[in-house]
Amino acid sequence: MTQTRISPDIRNFSWSLLIALALYEQNGKKSPLQQHIFIMRWLETALKKKLLPKSVATELNWFIAEGRRLGYRAGLHTKAEYLWHTGTHAQESLSDRRRVTHFFEAMKMLGWRDMLVSDREWDLLTATYSSTPTVWLRNSALYASFDTDENMTTPIEIKLNKIFEGVFLLAEDASLNLKMTGAENNLIVMLISC
């Protein structure tokens, strides 16, 4: 999803959504639920009135489906930010922690489930733990890997239960380095660094 993979229409769609949300929030920050309701209404109006080009129909429908399926937990604002930052190569200006967050958001957009687990759960993970494409991250590693300025201080280890070649492109889009370090209990082990 670098600039060559995100079309100008998709960049414009994400930019329009972000601007509409910023205008909505001009009179004060809204709760996640209020923000979600506004975004859903904006998306549904754009679809109904055909305000956006047909080339973004897939993304528009996906946003609406995710919003309906997950409610305010869908993080539509973050997903729109991801599209905008990726499409404009603005990822490099984000903090390390934010880029890692965008990496996981991109995986979720592609149907992966991300699981934050305890150290005990991490040690017990096996490939049979989930049939859904899943990426695991150890909770303690997430907090230990960043300083107070959101700079990465140590690489983060993740585990995947399925082979996913596109994961390297997602890391590249987030301006991260990703290296496969092996396998453990039939899970793919990878290391994320900046």
C-alpha cells in the first residue's frame, strides 16, 4: 500500500473522511461512540448519494461492513488514517509506536485477528490455537519495547499461525523492518524493528 498501490481516489476518500471528522470535532472531542456514529452516517450518505467515485466502492463498502460488524470497536478513524498516511508516504513522520499500530491495523484490514497475550499465554501458543489467521504479540514486550516518546528501544517478536507473504509489504508500508526468525510450535516467529 505504498503510494503506487494506493490510488489517488482512495487517498482522497480517506482524506475527505478525516477532514469531515475534524470539522465535526471542532467544538470539542467526541466520545468513541459519537465519533463512530458520525463516521457511519458520513459513509452511508456518501454511498447513498454517490458522492465518491466508483473506484472506491470496495473500500467504502468494506468500511461500512466493518462499522456495522464491530461497532465503535472497528476503529474506522484509525483505518482512514492508515490509508491516508500510507498513500502519502507520511508513515515516516509518525512515531515508532504509531507505525507499529498501523502495521497491526493493516493486518486486521486484511482479515487477520491480532491478539495481545500474557507471557504465560505466549509460551503456550501453538498453531492449533486458532484456525482464523492470527498474529500474536506479547503484552509485556509491547510496553517494554517503547520509551516515553514512543521510540522503539528493542525489537518486538510476533507469532503468526499462517504463512502470509504480504506481511513484508505491510511492514514496508509502515516503514518497519520485519525478519522471519524461525518457527516455534508450528507458528511462524518474526521480529519487528525500526
